[in-house]
Amino acid sequence: MAEEKIPRQVEDADVGALDISGQEAFIHSCIDGVLNIEDIADLMVLAPSDVFESIERLVSLKVVEWVVPKASSAPPETELVEDVEIDGELQERIIEAFHRSDKLNHYGLLGVAMDADRGEIRTAYFALSKTFHPDAYYGKRLGSFKQQMEVVFRRVTDAYEAVGRPKKREAYDRYLKQSLAVSAAEKQLDRGEARAQAMADALTKTSVAERQAQPVVGTAASIDWSPSKAPSKAASSIAPGTPEYDRMQRKRELLERRLRGRSQQSPRRSQPIRSIPVPTVKVGHKTALRDLTRSLKQTAVLTGGIDRADRHIENARVAEAEGDLAAAANALRMAIALDSDRTELQEQYQRVNSHLRVELLDIHREQARYEASNNLWAAASISWAKVAEAAPDDPVAPRGAAKAIMAAGGDLRKARDFALRSLELAPDSLETRLLLARIYIGAGMDASASKEIEEAAKLDPGHEMVKNLRKQLGG
Amino acid sequence: MERVIGIDLGTFNSCVAVVENGTPVVIANRGGYKVTPSMVAVTEGGKRLVGHIAKRQAVTNAENTVFAAKRLIGRKWDTPQVKNAIQTCPFHIVEGPHGDCRIKMRDKVYSIPEVSAMVLQEMKMVAEDYLGEEINKVVVTVPAYFNDNQRQATKDAGAIAGLDVIRIINEPTSAALAYGFGKNIDRTVAVFDLGGGTFDISILEIASSGVFKVLSTAGDTFLGGEDFDQRVIEWLVEGFQHEHGIDLRQDRMALQRLKDAAEKAKCELSAVTETEVNLPFIISSTRNEALHLQRLLTRATLEELTADLIDRTVQICELTLGEAGLDKDELEDIILVGGMTRMPKVQERVSQFFQRDPCKGVHPDEVVGLGASIQGAALVDDSPEMDMVLLDVTPHTLGIMVIGGYFEELIPQNTTVPTSRSKPFTTVRENQTAVKILVLQGESRRAEDNELLGEFILTGLRRADAGEVEVEVTFEINADGIVSVHAKDIETGKEQSITVTATSGLTDDEIDEMMVDASDFAVTRREDEATEQVRQEAETIIAEIERLFPEVEAIVAGSDFGRDAIDKAKGVVDNARTLLEHGDIAGLKDELESLGRTQRMFKGVVGKSA
């Protein structure tokens, strides 16, 4: 932790000419001088040690170099030399926990496995409490450590409260699982496009593929995907139910943006190997990995396309039977890319895809409800917005989105748009009218607010909120 | 390591404890009692009396004897609770200069923390006498359901008494500490605390590693033994009115006697199934006849009179259990605390509700004080046997007022402290350059129904459209239970904050002033101590003589010598009484010898005839 190195690409190095594996090539494309090994491992669902190994190889090939980032991301030196009455070992523990705790999910924070029983969770929490509750050092000079301890203690307590009781834990586990599933499916869908494109490109640039064929096959066969290790890593990077979750989400989005931005900025790098989709998450990921491995092999021995299309169709059939609709949709897309003449493939793809959308919709809806009831308003507004998009006839979703945006202190214009959409679908909803009125008041648009309140009054003149809002506008 | 004592500052009784060599012990007062009445009086001569001595003279000095000051602490003058107290209390409650309430004894007005300080000071002295050293640090317990203002006022009381209140802890939590201390157990328990004035219920997890975690807590600060007494008083008063057409509540002294009798009857009914309330000469009729009150009270009647009160405690239990997300069968023990839990019906309902017999291992009157001393020692003592941590919760929701007069929650009730929570808020009007943050505590959706803890203004916001400027509000409760609130302009980073303190209705200057006052008082009080012994001795002898009086009279009444002796004895007792009342300790000291003689003589007469 003390001396964290970050990989950076060596400028003007020609990677295309190198003898590297698909994994190494992809890792290389992820390297931007900001992400550390753990970030990259998170994105790729690889063990950090594997990522480290690959990067070491890239370093030896002189296309990547190690840099030590500026102090901003590492704990400031002063924290270590502060004059306090706790020993150095504890100081280090506090600093580490403080800087790491916002990156972990509830299980990671408590230092237990995701399937730990209640007793284990309880014991772990109580042990952490005794270390991080400031009362344990009452009367001692703690300096800035006191506040850090309080922060760590709060995070650990939040985690314990979310998973320490069976009922709450069930909800959290479901949420965690869904978060993983949904982002898995979405990423597959998003990347499926690029991947199909890559396949199509590959077909036309057989020569490129052929040149790279041999090493790729070899590597693909020897890649140790270690699925038992990877998922827990992926899981521990999400911690919903806490404010840290938002931060982590933002970070993730940032990472994704960066990655997207990179491939957009440098189209010349979109060689087949680079465009290989990244399996980032646990759920459905075995299938995805198998799929990926196969396609790597296939890319390598690319000659025609038709029989490969059949294999993808077979893959799609298997995936659908296993309930992994995202994988099925992707496989079909691949098949279509390889053999665009078969219209029944298009139909099949449409069918699977619409199923998938319905499934995602349900998940988003359930997530939105969980988030709203746990005050994760920012997350809820996103989830409701997704539901609203996928189910344009449902008045509840846009209202939920508007409400969540309000509660999260977000953009009132967006909130208004959602509320209006909900109202279009269900003009007689008192709740929506009042919500809209509150949004207008929030935006200082008193005249519009009055109008909405009067509309609401028509629906239920005696409603307490109608009276309150009227009073408020009057004064 | 500085010694820390624990004080259970109860509505009716207080108790002080200390940890000695790793064992918590309750310290008895000079009278040998482990609990001291939380009563304060000012005599005609302007003397302050605290504890048993104040309780003993309550009947004859009802207007100047204050009890249950805890029910008023940290409360505003215009609250229904205070209005109710004015109706039922024999002493005078007046409005203070900060909308608080104060108490008038003789011609001086005291703030409530000042009155509580007198009790704390008494407890401090009890501890100092026992330990033979000066004590400055204390952990004080309060009902779990006390709000921040009430806690702050209790801290103020400590400051006035010259004590550094290093921690305020909740009474049921304290009881759980005493229950679990040194037991090496892993258990989830409920503490059912029905005291003289308040009811609390807390659910805790106790870990053998020495961690006590409160899961949830709830209660009612106006539900306790006194309400049970009140039901008995009403029953007696109504019966008397029915019989004689006179409302006894109009007479302060009668009311005080009724109060004592009702409490006594209630306590007796925990052991027997019926008891007689006998108050001779309770009042004079319009024709100047002396009237007596005599009525049989059965346990069944008492249970009937108080059924709804017990129901309420059970309802609150149910709520708390839900809060903690627990089923009844997940509780592994029930701890009963507070004198009222001696009532068989209470025990029965508790067992019925929790479907298990409550634990019998703790002393309901002492356990809270013991727990406070344990927490005190755990904080300052590094030794392994005191290696424990209490994870307490905030009993009320904290938040701010938002547009529409609504209360926006930031830290929900039953959140483990230390904690902090942030939420973004936005401006509501165009070109709004300032926001006012009203810090509130309570459970109502309407801001006005909650307790205002403080307010501040964040200015200098950028002029912009409504909703564009974001302000992040952060609430923080540290391990010491201190609440602080920051508001930050997200764009500019400009910050404004307050630490929520000194809202007990006293200004800092006033507290300073009172501290001087009290420390003066502490000095005079100390000088009194030698004389206190004389007083107690005299009181004991007088009581003994009076007890033997009827018997002696019956034996010796026949002889001239006997009549003479009786008259003489009467003279000695009357004389001693007068000296006592006037606080003439020197005279009393001289009188002690004749008192002793009379006592010996009486004992001799009774002994011989037997």
C-alpha cells in the first residue's frame, strides 16, 4: 500500500508488432496512467496478481512503464508523524482502513466471506468495533486519527447493520447479486455491438487475423481464468447501501468513460484482438468467458464465417436454455455479423433481445424500489429512469424518477420532465400533481406551481399537502 | 488514573457507584441507604436540605420541597408536560427568562439544572466520604428517550455541581452493562426499565469480547411509578369526595400525605394482596370536624386502575422489537430495572409478552448506577478487565427543516454513534444568497412538532436560478454524543457550522454564575457535616422515644411518678424538636444528653414490664 505503482503506456510504442496475448493486449489498452492494478483487475475480473504479471511482461517489452503517482491518492506523509498516543501499528491500520474502506462492499469491509454465517459476521464486527471505536482510546491524544476512526467505525457499522440481520441481509444480497447481474447484462449488450463489429472487421481483414493467429491460440488455451477468485474481486468493488457505493459507481462510470473514450479517440487501434469484449462480472460470466475463449480461438483460425455462425447459434441456444439471455443475445449478434443473410437469425435475436429487456426492466424496477427504500436516491433516480425508458407506458416509473431526483437534490428540470411524462400517462394522479407542484416551487416557478396545486385541489381539496403548499406559496 | 464515579440521577431516587479493584459497588449514604431521594428543600430558615432529610420534612414543607425535578429538566415552559406538572406539583413552577421553567422555593427562583445539581452534589459527597478523595469526573445516566436538550441540561447540572460529566449514558444501557459485565457472555437481551418517572426499553447485543451494542431503544419520559401513584390518589380522592363531598386535592398538605400513602400502598401490594390506606385527620369538615380517610385497597383494584399504563409499556416493547428487526424468540434474556418492575402484574405482562421469565440476577434500584460506574471505569482504565466498549445509539431522529415546513431526516433514530450523514439541498428561490438551517430532533414529519436544537445561516451563496445552488448539510455525532452540523456551499466550498450545545435554557454566563454559587454552597455544606451527625442522632432518639411513648404511657400512667416522668419526657422531646427546626445545632448537642436519658428510661420501663 505504501508505495503504489501505476502502469503507464510508453508513447509511440508499436504494440501491434509485438508477440503478446489477447489478455495482455487488452490490459495494455486499459492502461491510462491513472488506473492502478486493482482497478484494472476490477474491470477485467482478473486476479490482481495476474494483471500484475501481464503488466510486468508488457514492461519487459518496453511498451509500458511503472510510475509512482503523486501524493494525492496516497495518504499524506504527515499522518504518519502526527504526535498521538497510539502505537504505529494501529496508526497504520487506521490509515489503511480509512483509505480502503470506501472501496469495499459490506462483506469486504467486515473482512468476511459472502457466505459467512451470522456468528462470524457478529464476531468480526465486534472485533472491528473494539479497534475503531474512539472510546477504546478515551482520554488519549488521537489527533486526526479520531475522525478517521469514526469514519471507519461508521462504515463498518453500516455494513454490519445491512448484513447482520437475516432479513436485511437477504435484501442486500439480492441487491448485490442484481447489481452484478444487471451490469453484466448491460455490458454484454453494449460491448456486443462492438464485438460484432470487430468480427465483421475481422472477416474482411483476414490477413491481420492470420498474422496474429498463432500466438492468440496459444495464449487463449493457457489463460487461467480462475473463476473462483475473480468473482469475489468483482463483488467486492461494489458496496451498495452506503454512500461509498455512489462514489464507487461514479468511479466505475469514470472508468468506463475513459475506456470508451480511448477506443473512440484511437480508432486505429481497433484491431480484432483489442475489440474482444471484457467479461467484467460474475453473473453469467462463465458462459461469457467460455464464449470469449471460443471466439478467440475462432478469430485465430478465421477462414470463412458460416460454420462459425452455426456455433454461435448453438452457443445462443445453450445460453438461452441456461437463462443467460444476455449471452444468448450476444451470441446471436455474432452469428448475424458472420452470416447476415439469415433472416431467421434476426428474428431470433429480436425475440431474445426483447425478453432480455423485459428481464432487465424487472430488475431495474426492483432495484429502484430497494434503492428508494434505503435512501439511495441518486441510484434510484437512475434505476427509475431506466425503467421509464424501457416501459414507456408505465406512469409509476417516471414519477419515481422525478421523486428520486428531488430527494437526491438533482436537476429539477429533469425531475419536471419526468413528472410531466408521468402526468401524461396518468393525468388524475394527485401524487404526481403534488410532486410537480413541489418541483415548481423548488425551481421558484410559483405560477406553474399554483396551477398544479389548483389541479390537485380539484382531485382532493381537503388534502393536507394541498393546504400546506398553498400556505407556503401564499407566504 | 483519575477515579470516575457513576451516578444514576433518578426521578425519585438517586444512586452512586464506583468500580473498586475491578468490581462495581454501590456506595451507601451516611444514613446507610444505597439510594438517596432526589429531593431538595429549603427550610424556613433558608437552609438547603437534600435527600432523606428533605423527604422527611416534605409533609410539613410541601411548597418548598422539590421532587421529580427530572421531569422538568430541559423542558420549555409552554409544553403540555410542564403545564401538567404545574397542576399536580405542590411546589411552585415559574417561567424562566429563556422560555424554560424554574422552581421557586421560599423567595428564591432556581433553574432546574440547579436543583438537579444539588442532588448530584449530594451524591458526589457520598462518594467522596466513602473513597476519602476528591471526585471530579462522573458518568451520569438519563432515560434513553431524553432528547438533546434534556441531556445538555443534565450536563449543565453536573457542571454546576462542580463535576465534569465525561459521558451521559442511557439508563437501560447502563443496566445492561452491569448485567453483562464480567460475565463473558454472547447474548441478545432486552432491558425493561420502569422507574419512578420514566419508562425505557432497550435491546442490546452483548459480546463476550466486551462489546455492548444497543440495537434499538424507545420509551416514554412521562410514564412511571408516579403515574401509578396518581391513579391510586385519584381513586382515594374520588372515594373521599363521594363520602364527604370534599376535594382533598385543594389542600396541599393533604395531597402530600395522599401521595406518600398511595406510594406506600402500591409498594405493599407487591408483597400482599390487600392493604389499608389509613390517613387520620386528613382534613377538617365545614363544621370543623376532623375527617379521616380509611380505605381498603386490593391488588386487583390496583391492577385495574393501572391496566392501561402497563398496556402502554407493552406496546412500546413491541415497537422497539420491530425497530431492532428482531423476533421475540431471538431475545435470550429480559432484564427488569426500576422499582415499578416489582409489581407482580408488570412482571406477569412482561413474561407474557416476551414469552420468557425475566432475569432475577440484578437489583432493580442499583443496577443503573453500577452500570454508570462501569462505563466510567471502562473509559479511563486501560487494564484488561475493564477492556470493553459500549456502542450506543441516538434515540431520536436528527434533521433539518425543509420547504413546506417539513422535517427532513439526516440521522435516523437508533443509529449507532459515532456517526455522520450528509445530504445535498438546494436553494428554492431565484437569487437566493442565504440559507437558514434549522436543526431539529424528533419523529414528526412536521418540523414544528419536533424539538429545535439550534439554527444558523449560511450566507454568500452565488446568485442563480432557484435550485441551482447546492448546499451540502452534514450532521455528525461524535463518540461523546456531541452533535455538530455543517452546511457547505458545494461550489465555493464556503462552510458554516454549529455545535449543538447550551440549549438547556441557561446561558453560559448563568451557568458560570451558578457554579460560583454552588461552590460557595459546597463549602458551607461541608462545614455542616459535623453537625449533621448531631442532627441525625437527635432525630433517631426522638423517633425511638415517640415509638415507645404509647406503651410507656400505658404502663406508668397510674402513678404520680409516672405522670411526672412522662411530662418531663414530653418537655425534652418538644425542646429538641424546636432546636431541630431552628437548626440550633449547638443547643441540640447539649440536649442530646437529656434525650439519651429519656430514651434509656423508656427502654427500661418497657423492658421491665415485658
